[in-house]
Amino acid sequence: MELTELKDRIIAAFSGTKSDLANVLTMVEDDRSVFPFNEYEYLICSLIDKGGMNYDQYIEIRTKYINQNPHLWIFEISAPRGFGEKFAQTYVQGKCSKLKRPSKQLDPNYTGEYDLWLDGITIEVKASRAVDSDNDAPLYIKALSRSTKKPFLMNFQQLKPPCCDVFIWVSVFRDEIVLCIMSSDEVLNHPLYSKGQHRGNKGNEGQLHVKDDNVNQLSKFELIDDNIEKAIRDAAKRNNS
């Protein structure tokens, strides 16, 4: 349930007069909301004050919204490293106990060029969040659901296929987290992969622009059965195949 749907749901629950509803909507539109007193808090309180909504209805709407948006909190993570490292890498590692954080003990040649290690398979984890690309609001407001019809852009940056065997994409929607597992060769040769992200990188670094109109090009790499260990091993085998 995206925010536009939430507003429609709140309005539909109001049983008061059309005049009262119109007055409230005008007040909300003219109001300058400041966090944490946002427009939805103001809308609900005003509708309750008009007598066309009660507390139980509010709780019902609130509960449904929270249940349908279990990953919305991830859009509130502001620090890039907090999202990419603390959340995404931890999320992926939590799906398989055999995934290890790399170290010199595991790989004597390790110098920080990849994120996870699985029996000699080197893995880079990249994460992005699906947000409305036509909206300048904070991430948690413009967060989109997997079934959205709105335009979005997820940019996976600083990709170095020569530095790992497997890439794992963590695509976060407000209602779903999607994982795609690709070999480094598949990334390097994929039509969505753009080489030469930064000047002077000698062509070994690029990025992947995933948008609403091309996201289907990654569907065959999507983790379906939650067996991430097998998906990683299978992807590693596809290198140079």
C-alpha cells in the first residue's frame, strides 16, 4: 500500500458529510506539515474530530498499512554505508550460515575488494531502494511497492566485475525485498551494465541502472526458492562458461 492508496483508504473510511470531508481535505492541503506531525496525522485527527471516523477505524487502517509495508523502515536509513553494509550485507549473510565476512585468514590476497566469501567464491553485495523518480520528497515518503506503476530508478554503482566471482543485488521495495544473483561475467556482458563510471578507472568499474521499464531484464536471475547458497554456487559456475 503506497501513500496515495493510504490516503484513499482513509477518505473511504470517513462516514461524515461530503461538506465536512471537503473542508478537511482543504485544511490538510493548505497546511504546512512538519515531521512528525505529517499530513496523514492531521487528516486522521481532523476526520475523527468531525465524527466521521473513530479510533478503532484508525487502528484498523494503521495495522493494515504496517503489515503491507514491512520494509518501509529501511527507507529511513540515511547513511549510505548503514544501508549498503550494515543492512544489505547482514541481510544476505543471514540467509546462509556458510557465508563469511572476508579476512586475510580466509583469503591471504584479500584487500577489501569484495563483501562476502563462500568456500572460495568471492561475492560483492550491492543494494538499492525503489523510489518514485518524479518525487523530491524524503525516501520513506516516495518509497514504492513491487507492484507500482510509477517510474523508479535503482542505481547499483561502483561495480568491479574483475574483483569478485558473484554479484548479489538487493532491491528493496516497501513491501518486498528482491535478490538477484549473477556471475561477474554476466554483469560485465549485461546490456544494462555501463562501463567507466569514474574518470581514470581504466574501464574496470561501472554501474547498473535498473528502471521500471527494464527491471524485467534481471528476472531470470531472481532468487525464488530462498536457497541462496545454491544460487551463488550456480552463478560462480557460469563464469567463463
